[in-house]
Amino acid sequence: MKTFSKFITAHAKAIVAIWLILFIVMVVFAIQLPSKLQGDGFFVEADHTYVTNELAKTFDLPTDTVLVVFDPAEDKKIQDTLHKLDAIEDIHSIQSPLEDVTLQKDGIAYAMVHFNNDVENLPEVVKEVRSLIEDEGVSITGGPVISEDINAASQKDLASAEAIGLPIAIVVLLLAFGTVVAAILPILIGVVTVVTAFGILTLLSGNVNLSIFVLNIVPMLGLALSIDFALLFINRYREERGHASNAQAIQTAIQTAGRSIIFSAVCVMIGLGAMIVIDVEIFHNIALGGTIVVLLAVISGLTLLPATMMLLGDRLNKWRILRVKPGGTNRWRGFAGFVMKRPVTIVIVALLLLGIGMIPLKDIRLTIPQVDSLPTKYDARAAYDKLDDTFGLGDTSTLYLLAERKEGWDDGEAKNIIYTMQEKLLDDPLVDKVSTIYTTANIKTPEELSASLEIPQAAQQLTAILNTFSKDTQLFIPITLNVAGSSAAAQDFARTWMDKDLGVDFALGGQAKFNQEIFDEIANKIFLAVSIIIVSTFFILMLAFRSILIPIKAIIMNIIGLSSAFGILVYIFQYGHFGLEAASIVLIIPVIVFCLVFGLSMDYEVFLISRIQEEYLKGSDNTRATIDGLTSTSRIITSAALIMIVITGAFAFTDVMPVKQIGVGIAIAVAIDATIIRLMLVPSLMKLFGDWNWWLPFAKKNK
């Protein structure tokens, strides 16, 4: 690091110039990112995808549908609106409520607009549909519309969160540093980091499908970490500047704080990398986007930040607002002494507080985000809710059974197989309806079907129906369930029926199957992801501190703290407190918050324990070392945590529910970690375990 630090101070102008050019270039690409994002990232390559693609390719069943809602249902308005839509070339077909009476009820009607499966730019087509139906009383909803609105809301959310979070972050930095220049510099570094990450993601978007949630996760993580890293770096620089030249102080900061920054980033990237084992697209997106922005935060924090500080010199302290006392204040020392005198009491109180936070966790209900990701003020959400209330769209769900038989489906044995599958399905209490040649033509038995096919007049009609459901070696059967596709019962149905022996090879598709695959993939891989994080963290901390007990305590405390954070999240969102509409916890939230916060919390752990270890190795006893370490790091840990809370917590005021829950979840977890864990439990346990904290088998004594 010495050679690297000297290089940075020697070539500061060139480094700043390179970053400036890179920033300008990346701005051009970054502004294109929103148009490159598609879908919510809930995608897994499994049976549902296979069935959906085969139905589209073989049977020409549309995969994307928009619902046009008419309230009130006026025949002329319906006719005029559908006539306008005829001009859109990408529309496959339209089911009109004027022709299908089931699409009208209680003065409300809706048309189902199906799109061609080869549509290249569906969001643009959705915008075109929206522009053609601006009449009062007409609105649109459905999957493509909801995705488009979530994309627009995500962009709005990002601007809103920045407008709330950044000014508060500047205030926190002013309190930490006392000068305007020192407070603004970390913000600028964070902006450069996030914009550069956006530019890189735009360049990668041609080869990788990126979900719309990347637009919020990347800046949330990038700004918070960049500012945290800058806070740590500038604080260390100021400690050195009192007795060293500007260049020497920067070099020392790179060699000391720089190591902590790199270690912190590695811990976060381990958490991000662990998500890759879960084969769901959104986790891959967050792992990719998060790793890029964290890596850039390290690079900018160790190159652009010190190079800029080198050029600024003592102008870093320009425009002083207030005088900031050194880190080891009497107030923090008094607090540290209070904790060390009552370790047992502090541990009991801390665990009691964390335990209370865990109580709601028993009621946690996880779901895959649907239309409820949008607030009711969006037309797509309001229109869907109206249809759901009137027609009960969410009360039932449809699965598609796709069967394959190499002999085809025209012979007598095939017709017996179809009938057998139909009857087995109808015997299931969750099945309301099964669509086959028998149910469609109102034929009771295979024998009756064979007899009817012998009649020329009936044969032509029956053959047409049979061809609707079968092509060559493939046959599909729509299955209507009397439960919602998002329900646990529907998922159990899909899971159970995949193990049935129906006499032919088959696969299932549909919302229930899609949900089941996502849930099972996460359930099957989450233990592996968590194990990777825990094992990696254990060995990193063990090597860093040459201790067995410190990493074990850190891991256990992190798990307890995160469990309490999840409980509070359930209390806020699922119970519907603080003016929020009651909503289930989005399935990905526990995974994302655990993976991210587990890595972030190691930053504070290492910063605190490193200073304690430093004092211990100098000759202080365990108690004195803990007091000195807590005193010297508490202010900076509190400031860094507050920055993280402000940046992520600002997303509590956004519209898209998954983003809101991620932001609040991270903010709560970091708040718990930086206060109850880091300032209460860690020093108390350090006191109780004494010199055993530094025990490592088969190693020479640290002291």
C-alpha cells in the first residue's frame, strides 16, 4: 500500500482528470439505463418458462395481455376504443366485452388485448395503447402496464429518495467534519460512483437482462458506501494531518483507512456474491449491480477521493460551520465506562430489546410482488383493484398442463390418456374446471368421443376442437383452480402434481407454478448462500484478529440483530403501522437485507475491534483496551451508520413497495447493529470474556 499511496499523491492531477473524463462519458450511458430495464427480475429458468414458451410457439397463445377497463361500461365507448386499438400492428387479438358477456358485470366491463409474441419493444407498445385511450372512464392494467408503471415509479422514487436523503446526509457530514467542503466531497464521490456504475450497467444491458429494481438498489448501496468510506478516510486523514504534511497524511490514510475500506468492501461483496447461488434473476441482478458499485466505491475512495484531497490541501477545511472535537471525547469515554461496569445488565437489557423486536417474526408472510407493489394512486393499480373487486380476478388461477407423447394425440389410446388426466384433475378439490376435448364438446366418455368422430358432420367440429388443444406430439390442458395463484395451496398443488404419474411426460406452467418455482429455488438455496457468508466471514475475522471467539460472537450477534430487524419490518409493513397499508413482506427482502447488512455490519465490527486490538497489543489490559477502542471509534461508527440509515431510510418515502421495504429493512438493521450490537453487546461481551477474546488454538499469544 505504501507504493500505491505514493503513486496517488504524486499523480493527483492526472487521476482527477481521468475520473472527470470517465464521469462525462458515463453520464451519456447512465441516462439510458431506465430504458434498458425490463421486468421485476422474478424469473427462474424452469418448467413455467418452458411451458409458456412452448404454448406461445406451438399453440400461438399470447404471453402478454393488457386489460382495458371501462367504467361505466358504455357500448359506444367500448366500440370506439377497440376500433382505435385496431390500428396497432402488434396486437394479436382482442376479446371484447360486447361479444363475451363474462367480461361485463355491475356496470363495469373490460377487454383483453393480446399482443403478438414477437413484440420487440413492449413498453413502447404499452405507451401507444395508453395514448389511444385517454377517454374519461377508460383505463388499462395488466402485467405489461404494471411493469411499465413500476419502472416509471422507480425513477421517481430514486429522485425522491435523493432529494430527502442527500440533504440530511450533508447535515450529518457537517456535524462530523464541521466544514462545508469536507461535507460535500463525500457526496460528490458517491455521485461519481453511482453514475459510473449506471453507465457500466447500460453497457452490459445488451448481454444481461436487468430488472427495474436495479435503478434503486445500486444508488442506495453506492451512495451509502461511498459516503461511509469517505467519512472513514477523511477522519483518518485529519488525525494524521495534525502532525504530518498533506501528502504524508493522505498516504497514511490510504495505508490504514484504505485497508479497512478494502476489508469492508470484501465483506459486502461476499454477501452480494452469495446471492448468485440462488438462481433467480433479481438476485443475479443485485449481485452484479451491487458488486460493480461496491468495487467502484473502493476504487473511487482510494483514488479519486485522496487525489482530490491532495489538490484541495487545507482548503478541505474551508467554510467552517462548527468546531468538531477529536474522536475521544469525555462523553464517549463516560459511556464506555458505564457499559464496562455493568456488562451483565447491559447484555440482559440488549437481548431483551432484541427479543421484543423478534416477536412479530413468527407471523411473517412472504409473497412475490404483484400489482400491490404499486400504490393505489397509480391508474394500473386502481384499475386492477376495480376488476378484482368486481370480477374476483384474484380468487382463481389458471395452470397449464403441457403433455408430450411421441405417438401424437390422434389415436384411441391418446384419447383415453386425455380422459384419465381430466378425471384425475377434476377429482382434486382445488380444481374448478378443466378444458379438454371432452369438456369443451360436452362429451362424457372416450367411447362417446370415438362414436361421434365416426359421424362426418360432428367429426369436422370435434377435430377442430382437438387441434386447438393438441399439435403433433404436444397437448395442453388449461386447469382453473378455485384459489389464488399466489396462495400456498396453489403452490402445493403445483408441487404435488409434478410428482404424479399421468402416463405421459408433462410439465406445468402458470402463476401458481411460477410462484412455486421461485419459492422452492430460494428455500433450497438460502441455506447454501447463508453458509457461504457465515463461513467466509468467520475465517476472515479469525485471520484478521487471530481469535476464535470474536468471529463466533460477531456472527451470532449479527443473526440476532437481523432477526430483530425482520421482526420490526413485519410490525411496520405486515401489521400496517405508521400509516402504511398492511402488506406482506416481499419474498426477496429477508435474503437481500441479510446478505447486504451482514457484510455492512462487519465494517463496524472490524473498525471497533481493530482499535480495541491495537490498544490490547500495545499493552493495555482487555478492559482498558475495550474502553479506549470504544471511545475512539464510537463517534465515527455512529456517523457512518447514520449516513447509511439516512440514505437507505429515505426510500421509506418512495412508492414501490419492494424498494420501500428494502430501504427500511436495511436502515433498521444498520440502526440496531450500530447501537444495540456495536455499542452495547460487543463491549459488554468483550468485558465478560476477558483475555479469552484473543484466544486462537495452536498460535502464539498475541500479547
